[in-house]
Amino acid sequence: MNKRDEEALLERVAMLLEDPSHAGHPLQDALQALYRQYRAQQEQLERLISISDRYQQLALEARQVTQKRYERVLRRQQKLSRISDGYQAMMRERNQALRQASTHDPLTQLANRRLIDERLREHDATRRGYTLVLLDIDHFKTINDRHGHDVGDRLLVAIAATMREELRDYDLCGRWGGEEFVLLLADTAVSEAWEIVERLRRRVAAVCIAAGRRRLSVTLSAGLSEHFAGEAPDETLQRADQALLQAKRDGRNRSLTAPPPS
């Protein structure tokens, strides 16, 4: 029985109970008691349904409040996470920048003496063979005196870029100081290093920069020394330096190989 039929039946029962013609009927009192009990149960059921509906509404509102709080907390955490990620990325970039600044020459972006020393110690610890090369720009002081240090700096940057392009990925090229550069050629005998240096010197000689209306180019002098077992890196470097000095005494624009240690 649906609710409409149920209400219709109750209205019919109420009409029968109110009809005077049925007064004194033996079933009237029982029907009256049953009607009242049903109505009381119906009212109680409606109150329970109302309480249940209210409880569900409160529960829904509580869930909505909790959901909103959760969403606020989640947004706050996501914001903090983004801030933390940004801060960590900034710190990584700062650390990389500090590492770059501490190990590379600010003008040419080549390795500086600190990084070169680190690599030499690593090679010495692993007993890995290498050849060291010291290179010097011929008559660089004259360029600075005649054309200014800005031109000299541009020339150094152009030469550094050419060196990076010419050398192998695992070679280390650094600025040793002023117009002097150093190459650390790993796993390279001096005969192979000689070919690399000569090719590099030809490439550098072809580099030209503008100085007013003039085009400037330079040459390099080089000293090479192959590292021998049991030799300290400083000793290998000293032999390369002696070979470079001799190349400059012999007229510059040339490469000389240092003899083995005695």
C-alpha cells in the first residue's frame, strides 16, 4: 500500500468513527483505539525520520566542513611543498653556482687552478696516465698595451671557446693564469698529445677578433710532458713549464716536449 492509499484509508476510518450512526457499535472502541495507536506510531515515526534527516544533514554539514578544512590544509601543504621545492632548487642552483665560481675562471669559464689540482690528485690516486700541456699566448702583453685589456679579455674568451670545441669531452682545459692555459689529456701518450696540441694551435691561430679597424690574431707556444709512474704531479707540471720556456726562447709559435724525468 502506498502512502496515498494509506492516508485515504485513515480518512475513511476517521469518518466512520465520527459518524453518529455507528455510535454504540461493538467494534467502534477497538477501531478507535487502533486508529489512535496507529496515529501515535505514525507521529513517532515521523519524529524519528525528522531526527534522522536532521542528523544526516548535520553529518553532511560536518563532512563538508571537514572537507573544506582538509582542502585548506592540502592547499597549504601544497603551497609549502612548492615553496620548499623552489627553495631546494634555489639552493641547488646556488651551490652549483658556488661550485662553478670556486672551480672555474670567471672570464673564460675554463677550469681554474683549484679544479686542475683536484683532477691531478685524482689521476695520481688512480695511477691513471696523462699528458700535461702548458700553453702561452705569444706577445699577449703587447696586445693589452696597444689595444687595452677589454680587447685582451675578448681574445682570451675567443681562444677559450676554441679550445673547448677542439678538445675531447674527457680532456680538461683550464686557465693557469694571465695568458697561460693548461691541458690535462687523460689516457694520452705524449705522441698523441702532440697531434692534439698542434691541431689546437692551428685552430687558435685562425681566431680573429676586431680591435677598432684591425683584426687581431695570435699564436701559441706549448710545452708538453707525459706523466711517468712514481712522478709527482708537480714534477710533471714543472717539466711542462720548462719545455714551454724553451719553446718561447726558441722563437715562440711552436711546441716542445719535455724529456722524461732523470
